[in-house]
Amino acid sequence: MLLWTSLLNPIYAQDNPSKRNKELDSLKPHTLKEVILTTSKREFKLESPMPVQILSGKQLEKLNSLSVADAVRYFSGVQLKDYGGIGGLKTINVRSLGSAHTAVFYDGMSVGNAQNGQVDLGKYSLDNIEAIELYNGQKSTIFQPARGFFSSNTLFLKTKIPEFSTGKTANIKAAIKTGSFGLFNPSVLYQQKLSSTISLTASTEWLTADGKYKYRYQKKDGYDTTAVRQNGDITALRSELNLYAKMGSNGQASLKAYYYDSERGLPGAILANRYNYYQRQWDRNFFVHASLQNSFSKKYELLANVKFSRDYSRYIDPDYKTTEGALDNKYYQNEFYASVVNQYTIKEWWKVSLATDFSINTLDANLYRFPYPTRYSYLGALSTEMHWKRLDIQANLLGAYIDEQVKYYQQGDSQHVFCPVISSSFQPFDTKNFRIRAFYKESFRMPTFNDLYYTFIGNSSLRPEFTTQYDFGATYIIEPKKFLQSASFQADVYYNRVKDKIVAMPSSNLFRWTMMNLGLVDIRGLELNTNFVFKLPEQIFLDLGLSYTYQKAIDVTPKGTTYGDQIPYTPENSGTVTSSINWKNWQMNYSFIYTGERYSQKANIPVNYVKPWYTSDMALIWDGKVLKQSIKIGAEVNNLFNQYYDVVLNFPMPGRNYRLNLSVKL
């Protein structure tokens, strides 16, 4: 938590210097001064020049969410690609820019995936997650690794930091979840205070499910069948070890080791009366990450990170025969990453920073004459931020050199790119609870190894993808402290232009994709978020959150055959409702998600039409003490009205399902 909060954008309290100094003292060892206002389901950083949505603490617990993927569905502007069930692949797409344009950071360090160049959010459990932050553009601080500047959107996952009550040196939390699809999911979290400045956290969980659920398969002017989803099972193990240390009054260091191992079936698309598939996939991910942040003077701060990761993926397809039998592909990806960030305070209102990153990525496979690519990435970000009483300005100049080398056939490619970013936040009136913001950003991404070289999906002729983003928005928060405890409103209009957009199109199963450049894409959208907290009689509190997204993402490739058509899997209208009623130790939650009509392919023709879908979830939770031990019991009903729908065409989602949760804190 110390490292994470130290990276937040500082905002100076201009009105009362003495008060500001007292606040700084209370926040040591970091220098966070940003105002974060909390409402029912989301938190808004009022001064942030970049749109941000946050779910944390109790807010996360109010959602019927098993993984990070379930939780991010409630963010506006997000399309979660979900291939069904507990074991189905789940990736995030923000403002139709594509999954590869959303960087995922886990405790301040970016994470990747050797399977498809995207991060499967379904493998990150919420049991050890304290907060989820989604930024459009980039995180609103100049004190971060260069990678954080280069992505069009960033998703930050923050794990729980040990907190010990007076006289206590250890915490233990044990939890178990069970329910539909043969779900069995025990987990243990252990926290140990080793000294006044050092603490340790260890967590592990095991998940198993058979993945079987009923679904409805209909064919226009044909049959209407109810079947059971097959080959959707999963067995997974996740373990983490974290060491935290405070260094003096303004420094901290951390060391993290992470391991994930899973085997799953790939249920495949329901096509041509085929219901059963037999493909299997294994994933094994390991990384170790060390971080150091310290202030060497009142004006100079340093942040250093180093990471090594190794990912393994294996895919077996009994239906695809080779000269050696069934197809059995194995892929190994290694990454070494290092980052140094230097920040200097010129004046109280003016800071500058220089962030430099270096990484080496390699990909190996058990394939004949595989290209064996190696990618060297050099990233730099020169940044400045200025804070006045009503106006904040941040500017960045990003530079990248990407050198790629291959062993066979394909010629390695390299790129030299410079991208500007500028953002601002302004308080137009005397009230500090209303601010407007705007940003302009250019960014790019190279095609991933998966895009270029993976079996079945690779396309070595892909071009890099360039994006330009414009955003204008406002945030207003009121706290009347009466019947209406608080109300918040956040609105943004945006325009994104993507050149040579890379799109992954699914085919007959989750592993066989086709990568292609769409050419030119225009994306225009509107996002609205509102949150209310009401205090009712008898100490009953009602939390209500609403979000809505309107979006037109159009293929505008000159002379293209699909000019003017909406790009695949991008609804024009989508929205969510989240609510909870709290009374003493009891809590009842309800959430609703709606996604409008879409098209599964580039051509917007009837055969590619995907129907709108919606789903409702409910939960009842009791949180109290039994024999002086903290106990939490929850019962969930997901897809309450048993809607049959596809998020991705021909990959049916589960109908009504149930889950029971029990956790004990010692």
C-alpha cells in the first residue's frame, strides 16, 4: 500500500499552508496529498486530469465477483470478452481500443501473458485484492515506470497490505467458496509482522470446477435445443509471497513472488450442430518482482523496479492430426524488465521526472523452424506537472525504440516512435467539488508475439497500431449529509482514432484466432457515472450506482468493403446498475448489466448480428462475530432471471447459478 499510494498524483492544499504541513506529517512515510472522494460503488479522484474509476475495499465485496474479470464489468466504457463459465478466457477492452491497449499493473508492475498477448483477468482472484483502478489515458502521476505512460488505458490491481491491531503480530483469513458448475475454491491469507518496519504476506488458493451448465441453442427457422456445456472444466493453483519494508520516514521496498498453474478444457464454439470439444490447455506463470522507492532529499525521489517472468503454455487438439499424432504445441516466454524513475521538485508547484525502462522478451516453441523471436524494448518518458490553486497541467514526451530479431524466415522489425501527451484539470468555480478535465494523447503498440508468430493465429505481415485520444470531462460531488448522504456525477466525451487497428477474431475454439489490420477506425463515445448514498430510518443505508456508455466505433478505412460499419463486438449502448442495502450486520446487493446489439464480424449484416443481453445478480451477506471471531457468510444468485445469452457469438454463457461464501478471520 505504501508503494502504491506514493505513486499517486500530489495535489497541494493552497489555502492553508500550516494545515497542509500537518496533513503531510500524518501521511508519512509517503507524501500523498490527493483528495479521493468515495461514493457507493466507485471512487473518483477529483483533481485527476485523466478519467479514473476505482473499486476498493467494501465496494468490491458488494459485487457478486469471483475474479477481477467479474468486477471490471461494472466500469463504464469497458467491454469484457468472456468465453463462458469459470474457466473461459476473460480479457478487457476499454473504449474499443482493444485488449492490447490496456496495460495491467499488479502492485505497480506490469503483467503479461504468453498465451495470447493479453491478460486473462479471470485468473486474478479478489480474495487478495484491495483495490482496482481503471485509467483512461494513463495514471495521473509522473512518478511511475515508463510503461505506464505508453498504454492507451491502464488497469491497476493492488493487493492487501498487512494491518495489525495493537499487540497483534499475525493475521489469518481462511475462506471457501462453492456452488454451481462443481465449484470448490478454498483460500488462505497469512500476514506476519516481523518487526516494526518489516511485514510478510503469504496467500494461496485452489480452484476446481467441472464447468458444466445448461444453455439454449437456437437456429432461426430451425430447432431450439437445451444442452449442457462440455469440456469447460478448470483446475488452478495460485500462490503469492510478499515482503514489505519501510525505509526511514519516506521510503519503502517490496519483494513479490507469484505463481499460477492451471489446466482447463476449451469448450469451443457451438457451430454446425457440434456441441463437444476435446482441446486442452495448460498455463504456468511465474514472476519475481523487486521494488524500491525512496526520497533522498526534500526535492529528489527515486523509484526502481526489476522483474523476471517465465510463462509456459501448452495446447493439445486431438482433432488436428500431425505426422506425430495429435497436435501438441508448447510455448515458453521469458521476460527481463528493469525500470528507473527520477523525480525532482523544482518549486512547490512544479515537478519534473525522467522514467527509463528496458526489457527483453523471448519466445520459444516446440515447432519446426519456429521464428524464435527476441524483442528488445527501450522506453523513455520525460514528464512535468504543475499545480496551482485551481489549475493542474501535466505534459509528457514519450520515446520508444523497439528492436526485434528472429531466427527463421520472417525479417525482424524495429520501430522508433515519439508520442506527446498533455492533460489538464481546472476548477472553474469557487466550490472545490466541481472540476473539468481534458487530455490529448498519442500512443502505439507493436504486434505481439502472438499476433505475429503463434500457430493458427499468427500473421507476420501485421503493421504496428497507432492511436490518438481526445477526452473532455467533468466531475461533481456533493455531500449534503442529510437523507441524501452523498451524490457524485462524472461525465466524459471522447474521440479515439486508430490507424492499422489490430483485431483478434475468434474462430472454432479459444486458441485458434485470426489477427488482422482493420485499417482506420474512428471511435466516438460518451460515458456517464452517477453514485448516490441514502440514509433511511432505522440506520438503513442505500447505495446506488448507475453507469451508461454510448459508443460509435466505425471502420473508416478508405475504399474498404465495410466502410461505415461498427467494428466487431462493440455495442452502441451499454450500462450497469449496482445497489446495496445495509442494516446492522446484514447486507443485500443487487447488480444489473446491459450490453446492446453488436456484430461478430466486420460486415454489419444479419448473419453476423449478435443480440443484446442483460443479466441480474443478487447476494445476501451477514458479517459479524461468533465466539469473538470475525465471520462472513454470503449467498449469491447470479443471472437471476436465467437469461440465455452470448458475450461472444456461439460461446453460450451460464444461466442461473448459485454460490456460497464463508470466510473466517483469526
